[in-house]
Amino acid sequence: MTVRNGLASLLRPQDSILVLIDHQPYQLAGLNSHDPHLVVNNTTALAKAAKVFGVPTILTSVIAERGGVIFPQVTEVFPEQAVIDRTFVNTWEDRNVVGAVEATGRKQLIIAGLWTEVCVAMPAIQAAGEGWDVTVVTDACGGISVEAHEVAIQRMIRAGVNMMTWLAVMAEWQRDWARLDTAAGVTEVLQQHAAGCGIAYLWEQQLLNTPVPRSAG
């Protein structure tokens, strides 16, 4: 098993490349490991976080004319970007996708998609074996059952793939609140997609802006 530790093992936005795989209606209809609303939310949040940090993001679908187009919540984050449509189940066998990843010159490959046990596990395991530093964002993925998702996660871990959640990825990219050029964008993503965390932040702002009552005396 690949050991990941030390500062160099953490994600860096300047070295990251995000690939979002098959977030399509057909795959969502077969999703049983997660609440589908959460998967859409989390995938959208991950896409927005990547945009905040300038992380190149590749969108890819499989036979979209039958499986449906990628969720509009995701494609609207990158309105000018074409989606790479494939026939390969394994994204890492599609030269259009791999070529786009290689063209960035980045080696921290971050993957999320549907389903975990098929369209995520295959490229993650292959890319890790080819020397890429691979991270899978587990809560922007999902499988046809809880077992399918969890077994796929364990299989990928044994292959040396790193596991994270979308909020952890965004926090690792930010790393320091003194990085003001991205701090506001991170805060906006939290407000829109981090549920209790985002609401708590808005509440904090409300309290900070609430006038102190005058003394009756």
C-alpha cells in the first residue's frame, strides 16, 4: 500500500487536475449508496471549489445520447467547456480524456463520478498504477449499493488511491485563511453547499452585524 504522509502529500491547487466522470441521469437513477440530492450538491460544490482555485476540470460522460447529459448544476459552473463523451467504460482508456489531463502538466489527479465501483474505480486504479497521485472524492461519488461503494473504496485504497470528501479537498487547497484571493470564494461555496457549516457562518455574520442594545439607564 502506498503511504501518504508529509506536507508534500497534501493537495495543492497549482498541481491539481479534476476529472468529473458520468454524473448523468441514468447513473443517478441507479444510485443507492447515497442520497442523490447530496451527490448532486457535493459534485457541484467540488466543481465550484475547483473554479475558485483555478484547478483545470475535465467533464466527461459516457454515451450521453442514451444516458443523459451531465447534471446542469455542474456544467453551468463551466459554461464554455465542452463535455468529452466516451464509449469506453474506463475513462483512462479514452485518449481524449487522458490527453487533456496530460496537457495540463499536473500530477495530482482528483476523480469523482458515478458509479464508484465501475467508472471511478477503473480509471483510479489504472492511473495510480501508472504513477499518478490519485485522489477520489468519495461523497461526490456513489454506487448501486452501499456494499458496492464501500468495496470499491477499499479496493482503491489497496491500490494506493487517496480518499477524501469535497470539503476536505477545498480546505486542503485553501490551507491558509491569509490567502485572501481565494478565501471569499471558499466562503461562498461553504454558504451554498455546506449545509450547517454554511448556515452557521451566516448566523455568525448576523450576530456580528446586530447592534448592541442600548442600556436602559
